[in-house]
Amino acid sequence: MIARDYNKKMETYKTLKGPVESPVYKVKGSKFIAYAYPVSSREEIDRLLKGLRDENPKANHCCYAWRLGKEKLEYRYNDDGEPANSAGKPIYGQILSYELTDVLIAVIRYFGGTKLGVGGLIQAYRESARLAVDHGSVIRKEIKLPFRLEFEYPQMDKVMRLIKEKQIEIKSQEMDMSVQLELLVSKSKEMDFRESLSQMHEVQVKDLEGLN
């Protein structure tokens, strides 16, 4: 089951700049290695987890947690055979602690022959996840919303002037019988851009919804 949370006030979010591997965390012979990645989809998460398992065939566990989205947040954590809530949940706790999203943290464990108990496992997985984030680079990014505009060619100059003035990102454009533009607008500029568009009666807003 995928859990969801909501935050309607965010204009920016925090994620990782790039992939990172933590130093080895050792407890009573067991070795824990955490891997953290910026991600954008569940398909990417599945691919990364499969890659980790393929690269570590002798590992006893690959526990993980992830969170996706900006306003409508989806998250999941998995203990991969460890006692319930002893691995995935403490990893997810670090994602919450650093206020990250669009992120996957997975921790590989090589069993050292001595059981750690639930408390010991929680500490080990939590610390491994923390090490991964601390050895990475946390960045803040703007939430951007997609607009799809359609208009006739005589409106091109007016629309392009507005896009340049508001510093709007053009994601794609199609020029056929009419002009269609897909734009990415920073959430902080959304209301201002909406107001400007409302004064351009010849321009149709075909689609507008948050990216998540």
C-alpha cells in the first residue's frame, strides 16, 4: 500500500543533488551500507532497487524507504525480512527529518552472525540512512506547474513577450494549424501568470495541474 500526505503551501522542496553511497556502518560483525538517490518515479525506484540487489547478491537484506511528489506526497518503506518496523521505518524517519522528497534511501545489510535485536536494528538502519544523506548534497528546488497554451500565430509575439518577461520555461512547442506551448511555471509565479493570461482572451489554457 502506498501512503499519501498533502502539503498545499509548499513553493519549494528539498531533495538530493545526486546519488550517494554511505561509509560502511559496522555493528557486531554486521555491515550496513546505505545508498541514496534523487528519483522522479516508482519505475525508477524499482530499477534502482533491482540494480542494488543484483550488485549485492550475498547481502542478507535490502531495506528501503522512498518519498515522491511535492504537494501530493507518496511514500513507502520496506523491512525486507527484518523484524517489522525495525528497518524501513527508521530509514523513512531520516527522510522526514531532512524534509526530503523525490528521494530513495536503501540500506544493504551483510549479517555478521550476531543478532542485534529490534532496538539495535533500528539504530543501525537509522544511522546508515543518516550517513548517506550527510555525505550527499541536499538542495532546494522550486515547484513548477505545467501550463498548456494554444493560440493563433498572430498572438505569437505577445505570448512570447510575456514568457520572456515572466522568465517562464518552455518545455515543448508544436506549430501546426495553431501554436501549442507546454510551459513550466514556478509556483511562486503562478497567480501572476494566471492574471496575465486572463487578459489575453485569444489564448486558451488547455491544461493546468501540479506536477507530482
